Amino acid sequence: MKKRAKQYTKEFIARAVELAAQSEAPVAEVARDLSVQYGTLYNWMAKAGKIKKPMSVAAAAPQTDAAMKAELERLRRELEEVKKERDFLKKAAAFFAQQNK
């Protein structure tokens, strides 16, 4: 026997779309809170023309040369730290592997 699709009122749909559009939370989280399938809420939003667009990488990137240089320097320092941690963990893993033999 087939399951019948849930029926939602127009008012519920309109309020759900507005809530999802105005919320800072992802659409999936809003859908869970409303006990609605993500795809269903997303389709309602598409029909209403209120699809949330993800922030592009260009919009999130620093705009000035100074900001870009500072970000590059921060990332280089972070990369160096991560490389040191990785090397330490490799040595520790090798040490413990030899201890277990």
C-alpha cells in the first residue's frame, strides 16, 4: 500500500518559505525544525523565487592588497605549523609502531 504524501496548507508553506529565507540557518536545518523534508522546502523556496545563494569565494576573500598579503602570511604560518605537527605525528607513529613489534 502506498504512502500518501503529506498535505500542507498554503499558509504553512508561505510561512515556512519566509522563515527559511529570513533565517541565518541553512535550509536543511530549518526544514528539520519544521519536520519537513529538505527537498520539499527547497522546492517551495524555488517556486517562490527565494533560493538562498551560497556566499561565493570571491565575496568572502579580502579585497585590498594589504588584506590579501596579511591573509597570505597568516596562511603560510598556519601551513608551517601544520607541517611541523604532521612530521611530529609521523615520528610518533613510527616510534609506537616499533614499540609494538
